[in-house]
Amino acid sequence: MIQNVTVEIVSIGTEILLGELTDTNSVFISRTLRDLGVNIYFMTSVGDNEERIASALKIALSRADIVITCGGLGPTIDDMTRSSVALATDRGLTFHQNLLDQIAERFKGFNVKMTDNNRRQAYLPDNAIVIENPVGTAPSFVVEQGDKAVISLPGVPREMKFLMTENVVPYLQQKYQLGIIKARTLKTAGIGESALDDLLGSDLLENSNPSIGLAAHSGQIDVRITAKADSEKVADELIKHTELLVRERVNKFIFGAENDELDQVLADLIVNLNRKISIAEAGTEDVLISELSALLPEQALKAFIVKTPDDLYAHYDIPTETNWRDMANAISAQILTNDIDVAIVIISNPEIDEGSDHEENTVITVQSRNNSRQRVYGFGSQSELVKQWVRSWSMSAIWQMLRESMSND
């Protein structure tokens, strides 16, 4: 019988709150727990303050079976996890001479003199289960509190990953009947999140096992199907059944699954359909052209690149008073000749980042013989968003139009 075990992850360190450190540890821990069949409903970040850490731990213990902390086990005065766990669980600290001896041996092996402050690391909450750390100098531990537990791991990623895999996972497997959680991700393009949500329907989206979650990116939405079961075989069967239902409703928007990438899927589609596309880019440093030219044969792509939007007016004989939206439409109509199947025009202001009040600093038009789509952004090509948004949205629109052309053929 599978137990419904819940975990809360508490990452400790002021540097996380200040944005100086990205919390990749919680990502690793959550993925590891997911594959064990453990539910994670909360992740908390808290700075280096004993009372605030203890408060966060008490809250976590009130709503989770297991609390896993990460960080704050070093030798310095701001490493407060040991004392905070003791405070949160109403116990004192016990000195472990054997742990100090092990730490001293490791420093000796490093040919480094151990300082007195490392003695702090040998103090653990009373009655804690010691997790020895053979790959670092920070001992870890488990404090069992009734039917609950706090597991404290170091913040150094290499040490955390080793102890999580070698110690924490076996501890959880021995303590609980966890079952297994498996997931499958379907990738969609050419549809917005709200429209996709509506097509899938509440009967699928509100199902608890398997559950379905949507993750939106620019030009792409992932549909994640997650199943929990006693065995991998049963989980696979649950996922397979739900995937069939998903595909019945939204299959025309699904371009791949798992590790499939839209750029390669699009390039394969263009080649397989023997289609040719034409792209005109101004001000973007050929963000889309450079991407597709690396994937497509030369005969499948016609490209025109200029440095500024002003260069487009003269080249395509467009009146200078024409706004960018209309200019993009006019140019796409010109380059959509008999031998071109899809025309793409990208115009971006090379002098603007994302701090402008003007709403038309980047314009994208994608046009086929039967359809036309346009997207406008307020940021200009100095913004890091340009490469991400222009690339992904354009490819999404091109892929969808080519899929539609297949239906019309």
C-alpha cells in the first residue's frame, strides 16, 4: 500500500534571498523525490537568521511529513541550521568528538590546518541521527520528531547530491512505502495557454492521478502528465491512457515529446514537405536566420538581413511614414512569391532594450498563402528577450502554418 508522504524543502542562506546564488539544490532534491513518489507541496527560502529559520521549520513541520533543509552547516557564525533545527524541535545541541576527529582528518588529508571554528560542525541537535559526509567537512543529520523528521544537508551541490542519493533516499525508502512517480511531457506550439486549457477540458485537468499540468514558454506550452503507482508498469499504463485522451483533443498542436526541440522539428518538417521559407530581419542580428540556416539546406531558406529598420523602407520601396506593423505585412506579401511557402518579417529597434514606453519596438509577421499572424513586443533588440521570444514565437507560427498547409493539400 503506497503511503502519501509529503516533503517540504527549506533552502537556507541570505545569498539566495539577495539573488546572488541560484538555488539549484532544491531543483535536484525535488526531482529526486518526485521519482520516489514523494509529494512536494512547498519550497521555502530563508536567510541566515536563527529565529526565522526555526519559524520556517516549525511551519514546514506543521504541513509536511519530512522537511529537508539545505545549507547552513558550515563552520562560520552565520551557519545556523544546527541550532535552528534544535530550536524548532525543542531540544539542545550535543557535541560529537568523533565527528570533530573526522573533520580534522579530512583537513589533514587536504594538507590544510583546521581552524577552531570547525568545532561548531561537531554539534548536532540532541538525539540526531548522524549522516557522515565522506565528500566534505559538513556532517549532516536527521532529527526525528514523532512521526515526522527534519533532514539537514549541506549547501555545497556536490556534497548535497552525494548525501541525498546515498543516504536520504535509502532512509526514505526504508521508512515509508513510497511507490513510484513517473511523468511524460508533450510539447505544443501554435496555441495559447488559455485556449489549450479550454480544449483539454476540466475533466482531464482536474484529474488527480494521472495529473496534468501546463508550463507555458514563449511560443510553446508543455503538457506534463504525472502518474503515481505501485510499480513502473502501472504508472506507464496510466500515462499511456491519459496521453491518448490528450492527443484526441489537441494533437494538431503537439509537435513532440520529452527532449524534442521545436527548431529541429520545424527544420525536419520543412525538409520533408519540400517547402521553402523566406526571412527578412532588421535590427536583430539575424536571430532567426542564423538559427534556421544551421539546420536547413541552402535551397530551403532565402534570407535578407539589414542592420536597421530604416534600411527596409528603401529596399522594399515602402513609404517612410508607414508604421512597422503595416510595413511587415507589406514586405511579407512581397516576398511570398510562387516559390516561397512561408514569409517571415522581423523588425526590431536596435537602440532600445525593454525600458521603452513605445509598444512597437519589435514586430514579427509570419505569412503563408492561406494565413497570416503578427506579434508585437515593447522591447527592442538590446533586450535579452529578443532572441528568446522572436525565435520561439516565429518558429511556433511557422510550424503551425506548415501543419495547416498539410491539411489543405
